[in-house]
Amino acid sequence: MKNILAVAILLCASLGSYANASEAIDRAVANPARPQADRDRDAARKPDEVLDFFGIAPGMQVLDIFAGGGYYSEILSYVVGSQGKVTLYNNGGWDGFVGSGVAERLENNRLPNVESVVAEANSTNFAANSFDAAIFILGFHDLYYASDSWPAIDADGFLADLYASMKPGAVVGIVDHAATLGVSLAVAETLHRIDPGMIHYAMVKAGFKFDGEADILRNPEDDLLKPMSDESIRGKTDRVVYRFIKPA
């Protein structure tokens, strides 16, 4: 009887924690302090459902990889609260692309629990076992992209460093534009998409365990053949939403 009671107490505590996390996410997305330009992107991005699926909760230390101008970093800031921290990470290419966007978002210490970090992908030097979660939104394919302004990345090396920086049991949530199954990684440079199977392969190879997927952002009307920036599909691409964990 005592064992049954103990299990019931743990279950209730778990359900309560989940409810609190979901409520924190809903409040964060609804926060009136968010810029209107961000709010205008919510319908296409569904950040509440995405972060809920990833299990982001108050008090977490979260890494936002290739965060761009910080759309997600701001929401994460409100979710994790004063007891948590968000690392808004960009490489040089992304930092140059967004220009003053990050500085403007963080000016006057408006998001005191967000730290902006700029470093090349294979020189991040994040401390071992330091993050409870990481999110990688619409940028995993960029690990396989290279140009004059974007130095080639050792993807395996980057993911190995990411694995080391995650605490045991930590979650890595990935959203990216889907390409046709079996297609070459070259589409990362031409279409800015990726075969979802390559995400799974690379993450498992790095040591992560696949922990589920959600159809939150799937779009069967996308033929997967156009660049993600094509006006006919921009903001409406077929996107996979994957959750991985670092085994405890």
C-alpha cells in the first residue's frame, strides 16, 4: 500500500510540474513585452507547442543554437525565469546576418537572464554538463553549409561538443525544413533543407537518443523541392520537430 501511495505522489508531482511548465510557456508567448514583429511570426512557428513538446521548464539552463535575432531566446527567457538562464548562441555568419538585432533585443538589460555568445561552431568551448536543454531551430542544416561568409563546419565535431555540454538526461529539440528522403546533404546549400533521416543519423552518432517527434509543423502540401526562402512556401515549409536526449 505504501508503494502504491508513493507512486501516486510521484505521479501527481510530475503532472503538476508539467502543468506548471506548460503554463509558463503559455505566459511567455503571451507576454506583452514581446516585440510585435515576433508576435506576427507566432502563427507560423507555434512556439508554445514546440517548447511544450521539448519540455522546457522554469529554472532550466537552455542553449539556443544559431539563435539569429533571438526570437526564441526571448520566449525562453520568460519561461526559465530568474532561476534559469538562456545562452543565445550565434556563429560569425549568423551574427553578421542579424546585425544589431541581438543588441537591440538585449539593450538596457531587458532580458537579464540571457547571455549572447558569438563563436565559430567548432570553437564554442561551452562547459561540460552545463545545459538542461538546447534548441536548434531551423539551423541544423547549416552545419552542412559553407560559403565565403560561412566557414565550413565539422558537424560531427560540433555535435560531439554539444553532447559534452549537455547534462545527463538533457533534451535537444530540433526543428528544420524537410528535404526529400535520401537526398544529398548538398541541398543544405541549395534549398536550405535537410533529409530528416540525416538529422536522426547525426544525432544518434553523436550519442544522443531519439526521444520522439511531433507533427506540429508538418505541411503535406510542400513538395520539398523549393528553397525554404521561395515566396510560395516561405514560412510554410514542411518542418520536422524532433526531440533527442542525452542518456542519463
